[in-house]
Amino acid sequence: MYALSKEHEVFLLGWDREAQDGHGDIIHEKHRIHDKEFDYYLIPEPAEYGGGMKRMLGPMRRFWKRTYAFLAANSSKYDAVHVVNFDTARPAFKAAGRFGKRTVYDIFDYYSDSYNAPGLVKSIIRKMENDCISRADMTIICSDERKAQISGSHPKKLIIVENSPEDMEVRDDFRLAEGSDMTRPKAVYAGMLVFDRFLKETCEVMMERNDIEWHVAGYGVLRPYIEECAATHDNIFYYGPLPYDDILALEKRCDIMTALQNPAVANNRYSAPNKFYEAMMLGKPLIMVRNGSIYREIEENGTGEVINASDGHVKKEIAEAFDRLLARRQEWGGMGAAARKLYEDKYPWSRSAANLLEGYRSLSEQTV
């Protein structure tokens, strides 16, 4: 949003899935990003994270209805709709077609590979999403690998915007939870609390040892489990959902980061997790799963540990990865420096921001 705001006016329409009441008015908030303030409009519609596709259908249809109504009522306020994932595609494309707006389809996660569903349902959703990609004036993916995932589509224009965070001075005054022992190394995970991140296995590892702390932030279906573990173990700390600036500040205060995505989930096989990029920007050792291709950056540049997840011994693999990193504690500074150099040389946000702005400029050359 901030990158686009250098050449465009930007506002956000989002889904408040943690709302208690799905019948309330659309929430209008003001949020500041650096030196600019943005309008956020949030549609309250409860929908459990990690609850499966079947549970999503009802909430999504209600969200779609209200999304289209908002886009129709405010059609004079925008020229393009930046559609994030299939969750928002149907009402956005419908409004764009009716009111002559350009569409940018931004794929954070390819939808049919995000949920467990019968093969027929998956194939229908895959066809619908590929149609969205083919209809969009521009499509955005987060890595070159994702081209194979969307091979059944025909994008008019395709650009890559990496998941790298903006290079910024992250504050170092984040206050760790009461009870944290300054002498113990600290691992951190901040993000979606869902099953495919091996969070339960990591939690089990931490509950069986006291030589390292685990600091967790975020929300999702595993939140009650993480909260319970934190309440009963003095080396596990849970912070709840945090603003992104606070997430980076928490990660900076800790020593080791994790980006453990289960390769059994199809989307994860093409993943470019933002934890990977955050660890590089912050200069932190990282533990990743041997999955896709991005893990090779860790092996080739010596910036952390890589584990196997296909042999059914994930918990053991996680424990041993922490053991290896703790044994190499004196090397963390060098690992962090190598990670930071990789960010600067290969994955700076400035490059992706330039790709994004250039892509939007090209839309003016197209006809709706």
C-alpha cells in the first residue's frame, strides 16, 4: 500500500474474520504507514482461520455480498481493484466489469491448493481461479516458482513481487514478556497459528527442554493451544496478535527464527514465506523445511538449519535443528551477516516495489 501510494491514492477494503457479530456496520479505521495515513474499511464476518473450506463457504458468500455492495456504492473513488486471493475475486471482478475498472490479481496463496477438499471441488475452484488470472489486467505472484502452479492460466501481464519486508530501522526497545530469562537464547514465530506451520511440534519440543525460550505472536485456530502451553511452561511466551512493526521488533529481540511449512500442503511447495525474508532483513539464523527451492539459500549461504519433513519425524528434526544452532552460538553473528547480505544483494524490497509501480504504470497503456 505504501509503495503504491507514491503514485496513487490507495484505500483498503478487508475482511474482519475475528468479528463477533457479522451483522454490524462496516468498520472505518485510519491506519498510519510511515508518514502517510490510509483508510481501512473492514467488513465484519466471523470465519475461523484454519477451519477448512466447508466452514468458509457461508461466511465467504456473505462477505462477497457486502464487498460488492461497497464497491458499487463507492465506484467513483477508484480506478483499479487490487484483488488479493480468490477470497475477494468474485465481487471484485463483478464490480470492475460493471463499472469499467482495471483489475490486478495478487496471489498470496493459490486457493485450490490452500484447503483440503474433494478432487472435483478442487478442480472447479482451480478453473475459476485460473479464469480470474486470465481475465485480470495484471497478475502478481511472489516467486518465479509459482509460474508452474498457475500454468493452467493465461495472464495478460505477470509480475513478481517478493515477500521481502521494506528495509527499515527496526526499533530495539520491544519489551519481552515478563518471566523471560535474558540468559536463555530465544526462538520466535510470529504469524498465522495454523497446523501446517508445525507449531504443535515446535511447542512440544519447547515443553521438553528449558535451555531455550519460544516467543509466539499471531492468531488462528491454534491460539488456544499456544495460550495453554504458555500458561503452563516458563519458557513459552504468547503475545497475541501484534501490529507488523511490533512483530519485526519482537523478532529483532530474539535470536532464532522459524519458517516451518508442511510440504504436504500443495501451496507450501511453492511457498516463499515472509519469515524467510524477514530473517534475512533482520540478520537472524533461520530454521526452514527442505521444501520447494528457497531453502537452498540457507544451505548455500550458511544462514541457518534445514530440516526434513517427509519422513514422519518432524518433532525430532526440529529438536535436532535447535541443538545444532545452540552448539554454534558463536557463529550466529556470521550467519546473520550472511543473511543480511543476501537480502541486500538479491531480495531488497526496493526492487519489488519498483516492479509493482512499473506494473501499475503499464495498466494505463491497456484498454479496459
